[in-house]
Amino acid sequence: MTDHTADAPGGMGTFERWLSLWVALAMGAGLLLGNLLPGVFQTLASAEIARVNLPVAVLVWAMVYPMMVGVDFGALRQVGERPKGLVITLTVNWLIKPFTMAALGVLFFNHVFAGLIPPEDAQGYLAGLILLGAAPCTAMVFVWSQLTRGDATYTLMQVSVNDVIMVFAFAPIVALLLGVTDIAVPWETLLLSVLLYILIPLIAGIATRSRLMRQGGEAAVEAFRARVKPITILGLLVTVLLLFGFQGQVIIDTPLVITLIAVPLLLQSYGIFIIAYGLARAWRVPFNVAAPCALIGTSNFFELAVAVAISLFGLGSGAALATVVGVLVEVPVMLSLVAFANRTRHWFPAA
């Protein structure tokens, strides 16, 4: 397999740079195949154990496991060094972002868009937004950090701390926000999702990284991640195809639904970036830490959100659709914020 990281400047490969296009094409293919081969999609949907769809579980592992291999928990030893960026990241990710996303979801789907979307669909879309808001980014953060010439070691430390917190905080925050918004919380399924899609991949990633480090150090880790990167992207695209195969009739009946879901997502992304970037500027955080810490808060671990939405609410749910729209809008939004950060580098002190 080819390492696509070298295809583009700044560490962003062809697949990442055009991810929104690939996602859009996968959506179109899903709509087409869902109408041509409904029996195949029904068979795939029925392959479940304990509300976990097996084909999707395999695809999610293909997405999440390579990301976890990149997490170096040795970086946790540096937590006490230059704490300002980490404080901003954790404050935004865990004390602000999940709650602003839920608030925007309630505002738009329960009020602004109330006459455009059936109430049961609105609740599904709201649940999907909550899942996105509670899942801070793990993998693409390294791309955004590279594009702003951020401190790679510091970014790695921030991601490692986030992943540790996510193991313990994701399920309670999701349950709290779903409960507050009157959405039923299947606790057993939620905890099973955390086990399957966070804890087990994290343990497997740590074990794999440890073995690779013994064999060839950091170079061996990066070589492994380069080899599996196309599999990660393929897993995401096939998951999107499956979701849109099941959502085809809903989208055909309500063609504006994608735009409606995108509105609160866009407001959330730009709003969270303004908060984090503003805090970093006010606290005089160096740019090579300020930019990544703001971008970490803005970006989402959409692979996890998609997987949990499917487990909790089903392949054909509004929650699953909302998380996929999050994938569609994320890359162009993040690229626009990277460009803005690079143009405002002079606002911050040097490293």
C-alpha cells in the first residue's frame, strides 16, 4: 500500500485533503445502491449481536485502531510542562464543547427547524450532535497541527491526555445530555460502545505500539500507520456508504435535511474555535501550542460518534445520519480555520 502522507505539503495527504469529496461520493453511492439492492442492506443490518452491528464494528475497528497506535502515553510525563495549552484544551473539550453542541441542537431542532422536521427525526439528529460534541478528535489533530507548524510533542501529549479522559468521561457526558434532552439512554449499549470502540482499541493500540517500538522505534510506528492509513479511510467511506444506503428514502423525502444538520455543526465549529483561540491569545500561549489546542477543541472524533450512534440508535437512525454529516463538513471547516490561524500567527508570542 502507498503512503499518501507524502502526496501533499504539510503532512496532509491526498485522501485527507479531499476527504469531503470522498465522503460525498460515498453518500451518493450509498443512496444509489440502497435503492438498487435493498435486500443486501437489510441483510447487513440484521447482522447484530447485543445491538452491535458486526459489519460496522469491523469497519470502525479499521478506523479507530490505527489511530490508537499513534497515541504515546509516555507523553503523559510532560503534563506538568507548559500547562496553559493543556488547560485550554481540556476546558473546551470537556466543560464547554459538549454542552454548547447540545444547546445548539435543542435550539435548532426543537425550535428553529421545528416546522421542517418531524419531532421523532429531530430527536435523532439532536442525539447525533450530542455524540459528536462529546467526542474530541484523536487522529486528524496531528494533521491540523502539522499544517500550522505546531509543537508535535505537545500535540501528542494533549491527545494522550484527552484519550485517557475519554475512557471515563464520554459515557457519563453523553448519558447526561441525552437525558436532559429527553432522549432515552440505553446505558448497557452505551457502556458496551465505550468498551468496544474506545477501551479495547486503546489497549490494542498500546500493545501494538509497544511491540513496534521494540522492533524499530518511532520509525516503525510511523511506517505501520502509513501502511494501514488507506484501510482507515476505506473503513470510513464504506461505513458512510452503508449509512446512506439505509437513509436513502429519508434523504429523498427530505432533501434539505443535510443542510439543516450542517447549520448547528458549522456554528459549533467556528464558535468553539473562537473561544479556544481567544483564550490562548488572552493567556499569551505561544502560537505553536495555541493553534493546535484550538483546533483540537474544534475537531471531532467522528469515527467514534458514528459507531456509537449506530450501536445506540441503529444504522437507519437520524443520529447516525447526523454524525456522518459531521464528517462531511469537518474537513473544509478545519482547513479554513488552519488558514485563518496561519494568517494570524503574529497575534501570539513565539515559542
